[in-house]
Amino acid sequence: MGSEIKLKGDRVIAQVPSIKDKALRINLNENIYGTFAEIGAGQETVRHFFRAGGSSGTIAKAMSAYDKDFSDAVYGVERDGRYVTENRLKKMLSHEVSLIEKRLNREKHPNKMFFSYANTVATIDFAKQFKGHGWVGISYQIDPNEDYNEIILHIRFKETDAKLQQETLGILGVNLIYGAYYKYNDPKKLLRYLYDHLDKDQLEIDTINFSGPRFADVDNRLISLQLVKNGMTDAVMFNPKGKNILPASILYKKNLLALRGSFRPVTKVNMDMYEKSMRMFIEENKVDKENTLVIFEITLSNLRSDGEIDERDFMDRAELLCSLGQTVMISNFQEYYKVVEYFANYTKARMGLAMGVNNLVDIFDEKYYRHLSGGILEAFGKLFFRDMKVFLYPMIDENGEITTSENLKVHPRMKELYKFFKFNGKVIDVEDYNPENLKVFSREVLKMISHGVPGWEPMLPAGVSEIIKEKRLFGYNPEKTLVE
């Protein structure tokens, strides 16, 4: 496969080295030396290094422990009996690194930068019902005297042929090893280079984590944001501790309650909506409280400022949601039905969407569904066909009138459709809400914070204003005063 030329308009911005050239450059670096352990899709990555030439100075060992019993004997038994997991990959990397350190004398090889590349993968099944996925990673040194760095990612195959998936995996592996050694100083670029000679319709990367001395300053939540921004995946998730988490593992067979918002900043109305909706959701007869997950979702369009994603603003929101112990999802989904479709990939259990009146009115706006051949009916089939309910939080207008599901106004053409879903219990009003919270608006709070207007603190959940002040989020400046 030859080099590719990347264009921006009519301008050449980069010439991408071929996969063979990448492998050869690694092979010709006399200080890079390590092992390959690949399970589940053949030895597709190491094959490129063998074919490029000069591999004897790079490859210490290549292995595929395909048999489960043999794999267990090498890497240990998995309690859950699963082999395509992050835990399995980490065991493989740790085991192989310890072996190379044990078997090679550092005094004899003072300049060697050791590495271990590993993957554990399941390609498409014979019935072609399961497209396949896998964990891929590298543990490696940039300096022989430094500790190991680690890059671990999860992939989902989109191709429907096992041989093509194997070839895709091999190219990805070369890109990862090459990027790890030659692009480590810019993780965002390294991320994009993983798709050199690959296309987005071949492969999805939905989780990635960087760790080690060379990535000490990398915030993996921002790296997650890049995955969505670059179109490498539709959604990413991270937990309250700031660690990127695999959506499939946390969503699997769960009852899900999702709240979409700008959370700029998170206010008392957001938390009241969450608490009251949650109480109603767990009272549903098909909902198990212990198996319920709440997700605060931010769409990519809500992160854009003047057309570009404001990373600082994103981190401000993430800090606050995490401080409240929430799981956060960043998505590319503008329409609600796409959120529900995404969740339905992982669970058949009951779902709930908590939203305000304006959001529900938008759902009944036909302009959002013109790209669908079936229009709004197709979208609503996808949205409400699932075991899903909307928990509607009321709104107050400038005249003090409260709008609920009983008196909200949709377009005249949508009235009967709305009545149908309302009558069938798909839209439920949030009860026992705090009327004072209806007067709180995020955009007004944000303006007060950034302009030094006093009095915004009581509008936020307990502890949030202290975090904003301590970390100077959302443009807060204690020295700033309101200019009349």
C-alpha cells in the first residue's frame, strides 16, 4: 500500500507514509524492540513488520494463544470467562513486558526501548449477526530509563467480512505502534493517525485511554471528546472519576434514564428534574432500581462556540457533573430518537428521557426529520416503539403561566400525533417539583457568573458555586464587578 496525500481544499497538507514504510521505520530503529501477542484475528499486525524487512532487530517474539486453556495457562483465568475484555488485554501487556524485562539483560541492551503490543479480538460471526469488536493496546518506553507508557483502545468492526476485518486490524496495529513512538508528543494527532489508510466505515474507536510518564498531562476526557469530534464514534462516556469507560459495558441490559442539556452550568432545575424523574422512573413496574443508570448527555452541538468546540467550556461542565457523582455521555446525536436507538443497541430494558417542555415541543417539529424517508413518523416509530417514556418537567412563561403536557402547544399538524402518545402513557408530567426552580435558567446564571453579577450562587446545587469559584470556571473572576 503506497503513500497517501492528504488535501485541504487544493492544498497538500501532508503525505501519509504507507503501512510498509511505517513498519520499516520501526524495524530500522535499532532501539525499538518488543513482543507481539495477538488473539482472535490472526497475527495481522506483526505480519506487516515481518514483510517490511529488517524485523529481526525489532521482533523479540510473536505469539497467538488461540486455545482458551493455553491462553489461561499463559495469562491466567478470567473469572467471568470472557476473553475479549480490557482486563484480558492488560494482563497480556503486563505479562509480556515482565517477560522481556526478565529475559533481556539491561546492561547488555542499555539503549533498548522495550514494547509489548497486544490485541484480543472477536471478528464477525458465521451468521453475520455480530460484527465483532476488540481491545488493542501497547505498553512501551520512549526512554530506556523511564517507566512504561500505555495506550489502550476499544474498537468495533463495521465491515461484514472476517478477512477484511483482519486486514483492518493489522493496519490499525501498525498505525498505533508507529504513532506511539513518533507522535506521542501530540495525542490528538496520534488519534487521527490511527485512521491512516483506513476509513470510518471500516472501524469505530469508541474508547481510548493514555497513561504513563509521557501522558501525565493528558486528560482522557478531552481525548474522548476528540473521538466524537473526529467522527470516530457517535458517543463516548466517562465516569465521575474522569475515566473513559466503554459504553457497552456500562449500558448492557440496564434500565436507563437520560437527561440532555447544556449544563452550562448545572443548576437546581437540572438536579430537580433528575431527582423527581428518577423517583418516578424507579416506581415503574419494569424498572429495577439496582439495575438503573442515570446518564447526563451533552450533544456535540451544545459544545460548539462560533462553530468550534470550546474544550475549556467542555471541561468546566464535566468538572461540575462529575462533582455531583454523575455519569456523562458526549454524543453526535442531535435528534432524541438517535439517542434511544443507540441505547437500544445495548439494552432492551425500559428507558426514560427526562426533559423540559421546550425539548418536547422540538421533538414534534417536522424540520428535524426531513432527511428521513418516513419523516417524523419514522422518527417517532424509532423513538416510542421501544419501551421508553418521557418524563416532562414543566415550564413557566413570563406571565407566570405553567406549561405541562396538558396544555403545551405543538404544531396543528402534530396535535393528533401528540395526543396519541400522551394518551398511551408515553409522556408523563414530573410531579412534586419545586416551583421556585422554574425561574432558574442556565443562560442567565452563566451571564451573571461571567459578568460579575452577584446572586447566582443560590440557583445552583449545593457545593457547585464553591467549585466554580475555586477553579474559576465559566469565566468567573472574583475581581470582576458589574459594569453599569
